[in-house]
Amino acid sequence: MVELTEKRIVSLLWVLKNKGKKWSISELQRGAAKTPGKDDAIYKKNMRFPIMDLALTYGPTFTFVKELENSGFITKDTKAMEYGVARADALVKMISLARPFASLKTLNYHSPLEFSKTLKMVQESKFSYAFTVFAGSELYRQYVKTDQVNVYIKEGEEEKWNNYLLSKNCLKAQKSQANLFLIPTEQEVFFKDAAKVKGYSVAPIPILLSDLLSFGGLAEEQANFLMEEWLNNRL
């Protein structure tokens, strides 16, 4: 199994974003490098403090691409020296195994509002966010009646969210009593490449699908339907 690190996930999201195109290793490396993140401290001109870059450099990108090729996830056009995705669904499933939804840290609240109004409340915060699981998938297709809202937020903005939610009469809650789950993440790509669905920000489709798959049950059923729509470019 191909190992997925945080940096590799950024590269993989670029690959899946371009699943219908051919690309070179250099194009992948440059495309993924446009996403700021957390790992390598890179000093840039005229900056007092280092910025954080989550992208793989060329060497590790080459290694990752070869691992994907050897595992049959991507194929190589030897004449053009370009690559393309062969099994997009398998790549999404690999993400779901690498970062199962149940393993993600959440900040748990109880919203007094019903589902759609909680979505609106999150949107009106003006902070960066990206809905996932049912909060994201129900915007594509209504399938499950639920009051649970799962949403990615930027790590470091937890206190801002706490103050905002308390001002909206939301209360901190035990997970079993919560219906609003904030998921702090340092993955800037989740927000940068978020889809706009009915005016709301939704996690990039490979992340949404992987979260639904690992969530299981009705979420997995929804994932299978949306996967087919995505593979056929109908989302």
C-alpha cells in the first residue's frame, strides 16, 4: 500500500483535481507547491518569519508518482512522458484508509438550530470553513435526514469559532450530545480548493468522498452514489 503523508495528500488532491488530464511530474510538483501548509519552513525574501510550505519537492514527488504508477493508480504515456489517473475511485479509497474520519479530532457543540439553519450560521461566520460528511453531501443530493453538521476549520482559529458559536447560543457538548462538530486542520488546500455548492463551501470532492466512505453506513451509500457522479463529471 502506498503511504500517504500530509504532503502526499496535497499532491494527490492535485492529481484528482486533474483526473481527466495528462500531466508531467514537474507540473504536479509546481501545482501542489501553490498550496501553503505546515511542514517545511521556507524563508522567503523580505519575510521576517518563515512561511510554511506543504508541498513535496521534485525528488519526493518523483518517488510518489512512481509508487502510484507501480500500484496501478496512474498510468504513464511513454511517448509524451506524461501521466494520467487510471483508478480515481481507488485513490479516494486510499485516502479514506489513510485518514479514517473517526480518527479526526473534533470540537463538539450543540446548536439549537435545525440542520439548514446551522449550515447558514456557519457560513455567516465569515471564517474559513469546508463542510464534510452529510453537511457537505446533502448539498449535492438530499439523502439522509440528520441534524449533524461536520465542518473543517483552520487550525489556530478555534477560539474565534468558540466565541462566535457561543454568541449564537451554541453550547460546548459531549460528543454523544453534540450536533455540530468542528474539525481543525492545517491543510490549507481543504479551503483553497473547496467546492461552492448552493453558496456553501464544501471540502474538495475527494476529501468529502473519503470522509463519507470511512464514516460508513448511510454515508458510505451516499459516497458510492456521489462517486459515480464525480467519475462521470456530473458534479
